Amino acid sequence: MQKQLTGARSMADVKPIAIVPRGAASANAGALETSLYEIRRKIYPRAVHGAFARWRVALVIATQLVFYGTPWLSWNGRQAVLFDLAARKFYVFGLVFWPQDVVYLAVLLILCAFALFLFTAVAGRVWCGYACPQTVYTEIFLWVERKIEGERLSRMRLDGAPLTLEKFVVKGLKHTAWLAIALWTGYTFVGYFTSIEELGIRAITWQLGAWEAFWVAFYAFATYGNAGWMREQVCKYMCPYARFQSVMFDHDTLVIAYDTARGEPRGARSRSADRKAAGIGDCVDCSICVQVCPTGIDIREGLQYECIGCAACIDGCDQVMDRMGYPRGLIRYASENAMATGAGRRELWRRVLRPRTIVYAALLAGIATSAGAALWLRNPLKVDVMRDRGALAREAAPGVVENVYRIQVMNTDEVPRELAIEVAGVPGLHVANDQATLALRGGEARTVPLRLQAAADAATPGSHPIDIVVTARDGSASRHERSTFYLPR
């Protein structure tokens, strides 16, 4: 499998260059030179219909409803999902994350990594073919292109025709639509980091800030360039996943496979022709599988790293098989082992539950469960206690010793709380009366001085460990912090 992946089509297309001795240069001056770099051929993907095409459309709609719609949702009088970098608060519906919660970001990245490992081990580049933003926006831009310029042959004829007013208008409409989608995408992206309604008002009144204008334009340019112009070049040359995917494949990974034993030798024929008598396979050599491929490969040449697993070739081939009256599945999802042994669907799916995928799934479930439990049990109070560095202790009154601290209390969720501060560890130790309570709004952090007092003879001179307890009066949260109380000699 790995050997097939590394044997890329683009490398096979590069012809070797003959080594010419220096003295023979003049004699071979007319020899044909071959470039090491393949010139890009524009790909005109043909529209295809079928089960996998419907899945792609459904995922395009679902992902874009989430992306474009989420910033417009409200929660507790604010934007439901807002990454407020200026205030250093990340709002995700009822959760508020602070810089101290960066561990949850690390957990999220770990979950994404294990999910990628699991999906790849099971079904190859299924993420690339159905939910990757590059694939999603390329599908959207291709849909716009088909609506304005027509289907594959119409687009090819239009590109090959000389520039006329009609061609200029059609191309202009297409690029205007592309730019509109790209700008709306950039606007939505920035709307996750600043209030999307306020962003819209500032955009209409030409009052966007410098960074907001930059990121709207940058993200719009990236969307327009990647989905409108570069397309398959991003998947083939820029995306690192295409290069290291083979290390996550094994002989039981589901990939897009062409049944060579059934399809070869290929050849054109009429519907009524007896293919067995003619000694040809089921493949009618119609090249539909190549025409519908968004990366322009021929899956009949074997698995290639350019294949993004979108299954468009499966839908296209199945339609041809239906018209010819042949069984479906000449191109299908299968594993290398299944193709070699002729295993059926039941055996194929049984091999999906192998040790590798079970381990990935168990790790993914374990980490997700632990992260969910940690979020559910997360203490909304964060407390940090720092001693006053100016003096260890001072006499507040005759026979009374006072230590001064700075206590930072953070209410990390959006429920206002009235807090009580208590101390223990030294007999008679207490909080000065004016500092025993503290009221915090939702999402508020405050740093206040804290004066603790005890009798001079309450304990032996020296440093004593104490416990500072911050408790919500409604009993919803409590936090303990350790510090020391010093009694002078």
C-alpha cells in the first residue's frame, strides 16, 4: 500500500533526462529538452450524481450552516461563540474560557489528532473528500461556476474561445459571485473574534479597524485563491496530509479501489455486446472516472496520493454500469486485502474492527470522556494568593499581629456570586471585618488586599501554614489556597 502511494502519478509522468557529455553538446544541439516540472493542466470536473455525491452536498450544507450561522446565535445577552482576544475571554455558549484554561485547547488538539488517525485508519482520506474546508469551498465555487458557465464541455469551450463581450460578462459574473462568497466568508471568520453585529455596522459605515479589515481581506483572498484558482493544487502540493497519510494506512484501510481483475482488459463496446465472448472486462474505457475526479487522476492506475477519497469516481462508474446492465462496484471502497482475496462486504467491515482502530477509538473515547467530565466538574472560582513583599508582619493593635496579602479572585462563569473568605491554621486567625465578603459579577476578576490578624501569642513565633478558603454563599463553588502566616518573635 505504501509503495503504491509513494509511486505518485506526477512522478511517473516525469520523463528521464539523458546525460549528454560536455563535448557532445554541439552535436546534440537539436535534441529535445524535457522539463523536470509538469505544467498544470486545468481540470474541468464533470458533475456527478449518486449516493456519495449526496453525502458531499449534505456535509457542505451542514458545515456551512455551522460556520456561517454560529456567530449569529445569542446566549445570555451576548454572542454565543466569541473568542474575545482583547478581553482574553473565549465564550462557547455557557462556558467561559480564560488564558489559564489553555489545557482545554491542548486536549481539543489531541482529540482532533486521534480522530484524524482513527478516520484515516478506517477509511483513508475521508476527511479530505467530504469535510475539509478546501474541498467544501471548492465544491461551492464549482457549483457557482456550473450555474454561470455551464457544464464541463461548455466551460472548456468558453475557456478556449477568444475574448468577447459575452465571455467577459460571463467570467465577470462568476468572479463577482466568487468574491462575494469569499468576502462573506472572511467577514464571518472575523465575526468569531469580535461581535459580528458590531463588525457589520462598522463595515457598512467604513469604520473597520486595521486588524479587522486586514483579516477580512486576507481570509477572503485565501478563500478566493484556494477554492477558485488553485483547487487541486492545494490538495496535491500544499497540504502536508497528502504526504504523510501513507504512514496511517495499512492493508485493511478502506480506499477507493478499481477492480482490475473484473475491469481488464478494458474496451469500448455496445450494450448488447457479449463481453465474455469478446474477451474484455467490465470497464468500457469511457473515462468518466477521470472526468469527474476533482484532482484529475485516473483511479484505474492504482491508488495515488492525489486521491482525496471523495468517491466521485464511484458514483460516475456506477451510473455507467447501470446503463450497461453490469453489476455496480467496479470502482468501490475496498481494502487492499479485500481486493487481493475477493473478500465480501461482511469480511471487509469485520476487518475494520482491528486492534489499530480499536486502540484509536478507545483513546479517543477515553480522552473525550475525561475532558467532558473535567468541564462538567470545573470549579468556576480561581484564586491566587500572594504575600505582601514589603513586610512579613506588623502590629495592628497591642497584642495583635497582622499579615497582608494580595488575593486575586476570578469568577470564570457568567453567574454572579457573593463570596465569603475564611482562614484556618492558626488559633484565632481571622479576616479583617471589611474584607470577609466579596461580590463578583459573572466573568469578573478582581485583585484586593487581604488583611489577616491573630493574637501575638496565638502560636509560637515563626512561619505557620494556613488555609484560605473562598466559598460562594449559595454553596455552588469553593476554592482552597495554601499560604503562610508569620508571627514575629
